[in-house]
Amino acid sequence: VLVGQPPQAVALNVRSLGAIAAPPVVAGLPSELLQRRPDIRRAEANLRAANFDVGSARAARFPSIRLTATGGLSSSLLSELVSPASVLSSLAAGLTAPLFEGGRLEAQEDLARARYRELAALYSQAVLSAFRDADNALSAADVPLRQHRFALEALAQAADAYRLAETRYRAGAVDFIAVLDAQRAVFQATDAVSQANLARLSALVDLYAALGGGWDGESVTAAAAR
């Protein structure tokens, strides 16, 4: 869902969470990454379309004729348009219809401009929401990252304690229960590492979504190119 592809199109090259190598969150991530977010791209496209609608509504109020004829002289249509004696015939020919229908066409242009201002506000809201999501995701990703590091340290200490308990057992200094307790501590620490790693990867997925994708050099270049 996040990458916009069906599940069968996604190929996983790893078979365990521990084998997943996620890029570290480094300093200096450009805000241009947020331009890839679907909500911002949709709001920007709607804003551009509304701008064209304003131009179309404005053009509809302007009579469309040829100003010159052969030799660069004024055309007959232009003469009819500005001649008081031929206003009715010009209106019948549709030349001055945009002028006489100015009220309706002006209202349509005002509506298009109001819609543009509305979409401009929605675009600003989408941008602010994107920065808020990125800030929340970065903050939320920091805690699981630190917890994962602490879990790895705890596992290393539990493994050292287990090796020490085995050595002392062989030397007759402790009974086998101490070895089993140390081994159980290693199993618990290993499980804690897996849980912390899952939480870390889940937080990074949320960060991917907030940034509209990853943050490696290739994705940064692609974002700037857009």
C-alpha cells in the first residue's frame, strides 16, 4: 500500500528482521523530500488546475476576433465591434456577447478565483501537515532506535554473564541452576532485541510514509529533480 504496488509485485530479499538494513537517520535531510508525498502532490495539482480555470474564466469574458485584415488594416469585425450603429448585429454575431453577459461571466470568474484561494489554503494546510507528520515521525523513531541499542547492549552483557557462569560451573564454583538462569537471561535478552528491532523498523516505516519515501542519495536527487 505504501509503495502503490500489489503485494505480489514486492520482492523481499531477506528472510528475517535482523537481516533488514535500514538507512540511518542522518542530519541534513532536505525538506524537498516532502514534495513526494501524495497529499502534497495532489494539492499542488489541484491548485495548478484551479489556476488554469481562473485563466479560462477570464478569457471567456474577452471577445475573440481578428483585429487586422489583409494589408494590416483593421478588420471588418473590429469595425463592427466598435461601431455604435452595428452593436446589435455584433451582438447577434456573438462578437460582443461576452461584454453583455459580463455579470454572469464575471461571477464565474469570481467563483474560479474563490476556488483557487480555497485550494491555495488547502495546499498550505497540506504542507504544514506534512512538516508536522515529519516532526512527529522523527521524534517517534528516536525512542525505538535508542531502545534497540540498549537491548543490544543488554544482550551482550547477558551473553558475557552466561559464558562466565559456564566457566564457573566447570570450575565447580556454582551449580548448574546458575548456568540455566544465565541462559534464560540470554534468551530473554534475545527476544527483547527482536521486539525492539520490530518497533524500530515499524517506526522507520512511519517515517518513510511521513517523508514520502526513503532518504538515501538516490531518492534525494529524484526529489530535487521534480
